[in-house]
Amino acid sequence: MARAYNFCSGPAMLPTEVLQQAQQELLDFRGSGASIMEVSHRGDTFVEVYEQAVKDLRDLMRIPNDYEVLFLQGGATQQFFTIPMNLLSDGKVGNYLITGQWSKKAIAAAKKYGQVHVAASTEDENFTRAPRQDEIQLSDNAAYLHYTPNETIGGVEFDYIPQVDVPLIADMSSTILSRPIDVSKFGIIYAGAQKNIGPSGLVVMIIRKDLLGLVDGLPNVFDFAEVAKNDSMINTPPTFSIYLAGLVFKWLKRQGGVDAMAKVNQRKAEKLYQAIDGSHFFSNPIAPESRSWMNVPFVLADESLNSTFLTQAEDAGLLTLQGHRSVGGMRASIYNAMPEAGVDALIDFIHAFEKKYA
Ligand code: PMP
């Protein structure tokens, strides 16, 4: 069996150990005689898996007791809509930091539910950096400030948590669990699972309890208060995805938790940026203080070599290095499950490619 290094932005690599465990347990889950996919979500077997996953996530992220952990469906995209639905009460204004394509999608969704305000944007600098704290200007009557701590496509990451006196909402899809964060600084943290957590479709949300139930009359499956009241099981939840997320949480604990992951992730990113910066052949346009640890976009000085680079990388077992279709070039997504050896292999490949074609 050969597992390649897969640099896909999502769905992304999962730890091999986790996939092996899932394989081993697939037909007969821990002596139950059935797959975890085949048992009732209301039964003891699954409820135990669910409760353990919530507990492990709470431990890993040190989630305070005044926060609920929700497992949602519909991807992070659905939450672009459900968040303003749940929070824009009484003519309040959704405030947004615009740092790339995902935050633009989030604000576009919110416009359908109420007023929005751009509290800062770096669009006129082509999203090559995150805005500074002193550039953030909230509107009157702000319900919240939403931002994207890591823009997966552009590779722009905030190196600080914005400080505002309204609830802070973070789309952490591509950075959750990559390092420790202080959950108490946030009103809502949410993340599509397919990068650092597990299979796509599942969304993890961490929501401060005082933000539940602000708007009446919502469809129950979109109402965070109702979801919380029903332990994320108003209807049948994505049981296999929750199980797999739970295995990833256990794996993270075995690695030493998010503190240990942060050290490895920082080292992986720094050496890759060093290789890119040290080359005349490759470059990355993002301001150093805003460079993502998770998604590293880069371009070749001679773009006509892009497809040669990608084909030869694939032959060398380095998969899915093409940049997002909207920006082109290359992008290496190096989430938690990308081993450091994968980044080393990519760096060796970058050096060899430059030697051959420069
Ligand atoms: N936000 C961010 C930061 C993302 O990277 C993505 C997906 N790449 C999304 C939202 C959308 O996630 P989903 O496809 O799960 O809706």
C-alpha cells in the first residue's frame, strides 16, 4: 500500500492511523456485531461515541462550560446563512472583515437576512495581508463581527484575535485545532470538518450559550438553540462523520494536543516559506506576518512551467498541488495530518525542479 502525500485543500489528508482504525472497526464495531454506520443514533453505542467526541474536543480546545458544542450539517457554507439567521435580530447589523473569497461569500449570504457592514477589507491590496486591529471599524448597532482567521484560497491568516466589544464569530474551517486558541474570546467558532477534523459535510460549531435563541420562529434544524437542546440530534446526524471526527480527536490527544501540533505546524510552514523565499523561481505574495500555516500558495516565475511542475510532482507522489481554480498557480495545504516528511519531500522536489529548469 502506498499512501501519497496529498496537499489537497479539502477534503484533505486524514491520519493513516485513524483510517486504519476505522477500517479495522468497520464491520464489527467494538464487538457490537454491526458497523457504527448501521446502528441507531439514539442507541447506547452511538451515544457513547458522540459524547466521547464532544468531551475530547472540549479537552483539546479547553472549551469553557458556557459554550455548547454542536455538530451540524450542510458544510461551512450553510452556516454563512444560518449565522445571520440566528443573530441578526431587531434590525441589527452583521459586521464582516473581508480578507478573501470565503469572507466575501459569508457577507454575501448575510445580506439576505439583514444589513451588513464591511468593518475592514484588504481587497484593494489584492488580499495580500490581514487588516490590522486599528483598521477595524464597526458600524452602529453591530450584532457581531465575523471573520475568516485563515483564508484557505489566498493563504492569508490573522496573527492576532481581533478585539471588539461585540460577539466575535470565526470561520475556522481551515485552521481549527492547528494551534491553541482562547475560545473565551469568541462568540461562535465554526468549521467545516474536511480539513483538520474528518469527512466533509460535518460542521463543528462552538457557540456561547447567550447567543442561543435570539431570533424566534426559525426552522428547528437551522435554529442553534433547538440543535443545542437536542444534542445535535433533532434528526439523524451524520453518524459516521462524527465517529471519524472522534477518532481524529483521540489521535490529536496522542500527538500531545494542539500545543504539540502548533510546534510541528509552525515548523512545517516556516521551512516551506523559506524554500519559496530562497528561490528566484518560486514566490509567495503574502505579507510575512499574514502568512498561513495551513495553506501555502506559490507561483512559478515562468507560469508556462505550471503544468510540468504539477505533473512531475504527481509522479513523485505529491498530489493536488494546483492552486484554487479562481487564482491558479500552486498551493500546498499542510494541515495537521500532513506529516513533516511530506513537507520535506515537497521542499526537495521544489529544489530539484528549480535546478532542472532555472
Ligand atoms: N470557509 C472556509 C475558510 C473554507 O476553506 C471552506 C471550504 N474550503 C468553506 C468555508 C466552505 O466549506 P464547505 O464546502 O464545507 O461549505
